[in-house]
Amino acid sequence: MKKLVYLAVLASITIGFSGCYTSGYVTTRPVYIERPRPPQPSTLHVWVNRDWGWSPPRQVYVQRNGYWKKPVLGRSYVAGQWKESPKGQSWSKGKWQHKK
């Protein structure tokens, strides 16, 4: 009985964490709805393009609007992109990377 409870708890934790870190696959990319870009807060701010987040309960990508951000010192923003695989299409998030 203890082994069964242990396995159930382990399976729950694994499923919970996998939902946090993985994105799903879709056959058709969702349509992005353009929103007006707010005014630039200062000349130091850069625009970070729109993004997509995976919603595990709904099994769909959810739109995230772009935003202004002060750059991280010594880094530049690389926009996210769609990637194709045999499973379908998935979104690879944008990130700040060291300047080359």
C-alpha cells in the first residue's frame, strides 16, 4: 500500500512540474491580435515583441502582448519564434542573451 501511495504522489509531482516547463504542439499557429503600442517610457527602453504562453488546461497558446523594458546591461533581446517538428508547431520563447 505504501508503494502505491508513493507512486501516486511521485506521478502527481511529475505531471505538475511537466506542465510548468513544457509547451504544447499545435497543427495551426494561433492568430495574433495586434494591439496599439503604448508610448515609449524613455529613450532607454526597448520594445519586446509579443509572445505566446502555453495553457496546459486549455491545450492552447495564449497571446502575450509586447511591452517596453530597459535592456539588461550587456545583453540584447532575441525574439521568440515558431518551431516545426514531427509533433507539430511549438513556440520558443524570446530571451535576453549576451551581446556578441
